[in-house]
Amino acid sequence: MTVQRALNDEDPERLRRFGPLADEYAYEAQLIAERVGALPSGQRTIERVTDIITEVWLRMFGEVSGDVTLRRPVFERVAQRILNN
């Protein structure tokens, strides 16, 4: 499973309600994949990958997406899917 597929499936911003999600999370997925790929294998944990996703979200969306901590459960599911790939 790709990072983008995991993000599209979980849809953290609930964009699917506006229509199909072609490449809505493509850039965020690329940033996340690069950072996760750079981690030593011993640091590839759900907690660390979730932190990376959160950091990318804050960088890309900032205050626009509201309280990003409310998305942590979604980010944890995405992290789990990335690590189980």
C-alpha cells in the first residue's frame, strides 16, 4: 500500500464528501514517504510515523485544518497501514 492510498482511504480532511479524491493528498504523501523512508528501520514505529504525518500536516495546512491533534487517530491508522505495507 502506498502512502497516498492510505491517506486517500482514511481521508483526514474529509474531502471525499466533495467528490472523488484523485490526487488530493499527493504532495503530502510524497513528503511523508520521503521522511519515513529516511528513518532507520529501528525508528519506524507507529508513534514516530504518526509524528511525521502530524508534522507534515501542520506544515502543509497549519491553522486552516483546525486542531490537528483531533486527527491523531486517523494519522495512527495511516501510520499502521504504511508500516504494514
